Amino acid sequence: LNISAHPLVEIAVGLGDRAYDIVIGHQALDMCGERLRSFFRCGRALVVTDSNVGPLHGPRLEAVLEQLGIETQFITVPAGEQSKSFEGLQTIVDALLDANIERGEVVIALGGGVVGDLAGFAASITKRGVDFIQIPTTLLAQVDSSVGGKTGINTRHGKNFAGTFHQPRLVIADSGFLSSLPDREIRAGYAEIVKAALIGDTALFERLEAAGPDILRGEDLTHAISDAVRFKANIVAKDEREAGVRALLNLGHTFAHAFEADAPKDAIRHGEAVAVGLALAFRFSAEHASCDPADAGRVEAHLRQIGLPAAPQDLPFSGWSAQSLIERMRGDKKNMGGKITLILAHGIGNAYIDHDIDETDLVRFLKKVLK
Ligand SMILES: NC(=O)c1ccc[n+]([C@@H]2O[C@H](COP(=O)([O-])OP(=O)(O)OC[C@H]3O[C@@H](n4cnc5c(N)ncnc54)[C@H](O)[C@@H]3O)[C@@H](O)[C@H]2O)c1
């Protein structure tokens, strides 16, 4: 659909009997009334949210559902990454069972990536699996985590180490929710849009570069969200369970997860770690993968132009060590045959998967960039 002529963009994730739509735009929630009604014929919606989003946006969702004759019950977890834990999972599963959820009912996840990952995981295992709907309220969740069906929690071994693939039945990415989102969170989410462009959409990257910081609000942002979601939806439809091409979506993430795991609680945002990871993946590529160093320079310059970190030194923590980061990277889920896998790039919009990273070389690189 043409975005200027239509307030809403709809993107289909083509997964056969697990196919679903992502509805993007201002007031997308209000426009989805009839669809929501079809999911809640029982007259009740169980909504998982967090302690920030619930008070801010719960009443709006409740009002929309009430107009459809649907009663809302909220299940609220503390805001923050710590809720993505076994305890957080147990809280939600217990609350769903306390509410005597039936297998035909549908859970709503209203919140950022934390709520989406956690509620999706809980839905996928409660009574051996109930359906869920994503209503993402952060930019990061709208462009990335709400799409594709990866759910999970963190364990002491690392981020997202326990989880399932469980596709939502519908995603409603209403840009109205973003109005209460702090600038830092907007920028963090934007890193995942840059990621999509860097993996395989050169034209998008050029548009982002040309727009500069203006891209972070308004119609331009909705357009960029749609492009990034469409990009991800295509990849997910080709490779739902990450047997191949979907791993490209991890560009920057092997570095990012290592930084996140080693940072103090809540010191850095996931998207900030991803931004640094993207810059490092391009720097490493410029040294090893025939990527033009000028492309690595453009990536770094664009991240900085937006106010995102582009080097470990830009992060609000400095206690990294190459040894500890490499330990984290050794535990990455993408690794094969005991070798570290990285997503690298031949240039902007041309990422590829390298399953054969030389560890000594990576340690040397990390030492250099941490200096
Ligand atoms: N499943 C996937 O494919 C996938 C992809 C990328 C990231 N993730 C996961 O997503 C998580 C990060 O998501 P996130 O950045 O959305 O974090 P988050 O869910 O913690 O949200 C960030 C903060 O913003 C608050 N918030 C949310 N919506 C708000 C709003 N509209 N107004 C004001 N405040 C609001 C939250 O309460 C929280 O404090 C990580 O755990 C990451 O691993 C998952």
C-alpha cells in the first residue's frame, strides 16, 4: 500500500497456516477493532504488560476492547530486562492459569521487546500453547522483536538462551504509542532499522543517511518502520527457524549480546549494543571481508549522526575486556562446530554469514577496538 495515500500499511508474513499480518501506522489499534473482535469471541482479553506501559497505554487498549464488548485483565511484570527470566516466565504462566485460560483464548503482549518475548514464550507453553497478539510499544519492538516469532528469556548463560518459535496471530504497530517513548529508546530502536538496511537494502540506507536525525519522528519514521518490517517479514517467510538466511538478521548481534551480558544491569540498551555491534561488524569486515573501509566509515558516521554509539568507548560503561567478550561470543547460539560465527558484510546492503571466524584474530580485533 502507498503510505501517503493510506494511513495504514499492512504487511503479510507468508508462513502458510501460521501466516499473519502486521498493521503499521498511526491509530492502527483503533483501526483493528473488527480483527480483534474475531480473536476474542469469549469476551475476555488477557493482556501482559509491564509497570511502565500498563499505566501509560493500558487504558487506551482497555477502552478499545471495551467498545468491542471485551473485558480486559492485565498481568503486569516489572519493567526492564530482568523480567525476561525464569521467575518472570513463571509469574505469567501462573497468572494465565490462575485466570483459567482456555486453549482457544488469545494472550495480548502490550509493551516493548521484553514483554513481547516473555508473553510470547509464556503463551507458547501454557496449556501446551495458546495464541498471542503483539502490540509493540517501543520502536525496537515495532521494527524487530514483534515480528518473526522468536520468544524467550535470558538465563545465567546468556541472552535469550531459553525460548521457542511461536508466531503471533497479529501484530499491531501503532505509532501513537511511541509518543511517550524517551528519545534514548527511540534511538535504540532505530539501530534495528539501520541493521535491516545494512543487511540487504542499500536504498533504505541511503534514505536514512539523507534524512539524518529527522528520520526519528513523524511520517518518515513510519515509512522506515514499514521498510524494515517488510525486509524482516520476507526473511522470516523464507527461513522461519533460522536454518540459513535468517541468521543475517543477527548482524551486529554477536558483539551486542557480549556487550550486554558484560554490562551492569540496565546500563546499556539492547539497541545501543546493536549499534556498536553494527559498527564493529563493518570494521571487522573492512579488515577481513573485502568490504570497502569507506562503507565502514559511512556506517559509523550515520550512527553518530543519529546520536547512537558507534564504538565501545561511546557506551555508558567502560569495564570491557577482550577475554570476557570472546567467552561470551563462544557461547553464541549461531556457532557451529566449535567455531565462532559472525555476520559480516561485503559492503552496505550486502551482509553474509561467516561460520569460520579465527578466534585469535577476533581477540586481537577486540583488544584493538577496546583501546
Ligand atoms: N524476539 C526477537 O526477535 C527480538 C528481536 C530484537 C530484540 N529482542 C529483545 O527485545 C528486548 C528489548 O526490547 P525493548 O528495547 O523494547 O525493551 P523494553 O521492553 O525493556 O522497553 C524499554 C523500556 O521502555 C518502556 N516502554 C515501553 N513502551 C513504552 C512507551 N510507549 N512509552 C514509554 N515507555 C515505554 C519499557 O517499560 C522499558 O522500560 C531485549 O530483551 C531483546 O533481546 C527480541
